[in-house]
Amino acid sequence: MKLRNGNNQKNENTIQVGIMGIDVASEGPLSKKHKASYIFNYRYSTTGLLNLDGGTMDYQDLNFKLNFPTRKAGTFSVWGTSLIDKFKSDMERDTEKWEYLGDRSESKDKQYMAAGGISHRYFFNNDASLRTTVAATYSQLDGGASLFNHALESTPYMDLESKHTNLILTTTFNRKFSNRFTNKTGFTYTAMFYDMNLSIAPYEAQSLETVSQGNGNTSLISAYNSSSVGLGERWTLNAGIYGQLLTLNNKWSVEPRVGLKWQTAPKATFALAYGMYSRMEKMDVYFVKMKGTENKSVNKDLDFTKAQHLMLSFGYKISDRMNLKIEPYIQFLHDVPVMADSSYSVLNRSDFYVEDALVNKGRGRNVGIDITLERFLEKGLYYMISGSWFDSRYRGGDGVWYNTKFNRNYVINGLIGKEWMLGRNKQNILSVNLKLTLQGGDRYSPFDREATMNHPDKEVQYDETKAFSKQYSPMFIGNYTVSYRINKRKVSHEFAVKGLNFTGAKEHYGHEYNVKTGKIDATDGSTVLTNVSYKLEF
């Protein structure tokens, strides 16, 4: 995690007030003599006053960094970030309007997160530096849901408690041997602690039953060495090796990575890169305990998910202000945790929990191309057009290939902005910015009507033998900002209007059984926000 240093010469402060909340930021010198500095930012939301698609949301966060350069001992910094995020859904109190199970449910979620650390950087006389960081992270999620009957009497439906703590030590040694040869070596040790309990009522008006439970700790150890070598005037080679070990089950991986860049002309470059990559799963996957396993962590011996990644890049400098970049790529994944004889794969995971035994027999394949045309700010105008076409597939434990949940197939972004200098001395700025996104719709599995009708609560059941074979309509998302900035010698004022999703694009959340019509309807929602704000900088 990187936070920039504060201004070590003068104090700068910002206060912003808007419909969405209050934002306060400050930076400046702690000691001009020693060039020590501070920077912090605090936000507090007022979104709890707004109704966001049937619920209310509150959040606040804080970020800070203290930087202490010394003459002989290097530079020390202390940094931290934290947040509190709360969401509450609203239940429809008029029982005559109840159509879906969600209409008579009420839920509350609270999320806490904090991270902080101490970093030290030391520069040697031989163009070398050593950076070391000791850090800790903590996250907690508490959630609950209740169902109401027609007498507005509630019964618990879900209860979730989840806690994660990480302790991290990382160090990196970097040395520049010459203008053509640089080497970097790094090491990271992460101690991880986990505790979770999820209880759900199997059917309406029944007692909560534990469906996923686990706690434990483990460590992840990783190290790498990489070099950048200039091969003549036009060629650059980047090569290295990365390795990691999970002490929970002693699974390990050694991964070579290499990239070659060719400056074919002053304005054109080609690059080819290949790398092996691996990742451990989230802690709850390893420590989940199932009924009948005698308190045994059934996934403790899972191996890393592994990937082979190959990418080609072409860059062309059309002018001093305009660049074109084209990047085709292909990625093969193997040893993916899946459920035996099922279409389930962790590649599609979006649930809070895993409650089944998994095996490393899944596969995946991603292929695509990214194209970006960018014009940097000149004469008050900038724009960027980017497009991605991709196809994302996976193979489940049943040996069948499917679309992944995230296989939208394409995303097209357009960003444009214009600034006008106004005022007597042309010191004020009127700015208009627009971002438009067109992307393929979400993927989903077709529902099984017969299985749904046979379910006691009419909870929608899906045909997982045709996983993610359906796709919603494309989404067209638009955001804009109009601002006017008044600059004075020691202070500036900015008035802004921001529109988020002014096109009314809808997010899809699945399907629900309609008790009035007897049909299974798609559930979706659209959040359109307009924020008016005032910012003072001094």
C-alpha cells in the first residue's frame, strides 16, 4: 500500500461539503528543519439521509501518513487507513404489497476495516536502497437478517460473524548497477488469523442452523528476484522468479516471469511477456467445517490456483499528446478448486461462505484484447477511448466447460473533458467531464421452475448444469461532472455538480418467486445519484 508524502514546505487544507457527505483533508510540515511532513484525509457520509434502492448506507473513513526523513538513518514513515461501513435494508410495512420474500425481510450489515504500519527506507552510496515495512490489517463483517409474517412478527433468518487479521513483514532491496542493469530482491512474511460463523434457517420460521464455521491461522511466505537489463539501444529484458509457500499444508510454487521490450522506432514499441502466477484461496475455504466431518477442516490440503499468462503489447506515439496501445492476451488456469461432479468453481465465487469439499481439478481460460487511445490535456481538452473484448470460460468438477460469471464479452469506455480559463486574469476554471460505458450484461444460470415450486419457501433454484448460459441486456452507464473553480492568491473555491449513473443502468441481483402472480421474476435495481458540493482550499 502506498500513500504519498505530505507537503513539507507549507500547509494546505481542503474542506468539501456536499449532499453525499463531508470531506476534510490537510497536509504540511511537521518540522521544516528536518523536512518531516504529515497528510490525512477524513470522510463522513450523509447518505444515510438518502433512500438507496430500498435501504440506507452510512460510511466513514480515515487515511493518514507521517513522514520523518533523517540525515543518516534513512526515512521513517507511519501510515494508516480505516473505515466503517453500514447498510440497512428497508422492509415493506404494508403487507398487502408483499410480492416477494425480500419484501418482508430486513437485514443489517456492518463492516470494519483497519490497516496500519511503519515503513523505513535507507539509501546506500552505491545506488542501492532497502525498504522494510511492518504492518497489520484487520477486517470484521457482522450481518443479520430477519423475516416477518403478516402479523409483523420477526424470526431470525441469517446471522454472520467474520473476522480476519494479517500481520505482515516485507522488505525489498533494489540496486542500480549501471544505466542498463537494475536488480530487485524482495521477501514477504504474512501471518493470517481467521474466525467465522454463519448460521441460516433452512426454511421459514425454523431455527438457525450453522452452515459454515471455521477458525484457524497460517502463514504465507514469498520471495522474488527480478532484473531489468538493457540489450543494446532498442531492447530491454525484464526477467525474474517468484516463489511462495503456504505453511498450512506446505504447498509451494516457483514461478518464472519474463518480458522483452523492443523499441522499433522513436514512436513505436513492441513487448512480449510471459509469466506463471499462483494464488491461495480465502481463509474460509481452507477452514470450513462440514456436518459429519468431526470438526475437520475438509479443504485444508487444497493447492494454489495456478495460471500461465502470455501478453503482447504494441504502443505507438501518434503525437506528443496522443498515444495508442493495443494489448492482446491469453491466460490458462489450472488446479482451480471445484466441487466434484458439479459446475461449481471458486472462479465464480461471490458468496460469503463455502460449505463444501473442493478438489484442485478445475480449469479456466481467458482470451482477449485491450485497445486504448489517449489524448493528454492540451488547450483545455483531453479524451480517452478504451475497448476490451474478451471471452472467459471455466471447467467445473463435472468436466464441462461453461461461461464464467464475469464473461460480459466486451466493455467500451469513453472519457472526455474540457476546461475553459475565465475571469479577469484567466485564473478561474470551468470544467466539464463526461464518462460513458457500454458493457455486456451480467451472466446467470437459468432457473429450474419445478425445483423452485417444490421448495418449501419457493426459494429460486437454478439449473447448474447450464451454469451462466444466460445473459442480461447490455448496460449503458453515464457519469458527469461540471465544476467551477475560483482561484485566489491564498484560497480557492470550487462548486461542482456530479451525476452518477444518470442513464439509469440497472444492476441485476437474481430472481425471486412472485407470490401474487406465481411467476419467477428477475430482480434488479437502479441507483441514480446527483451530488452538489462545495470545496474550499486554503
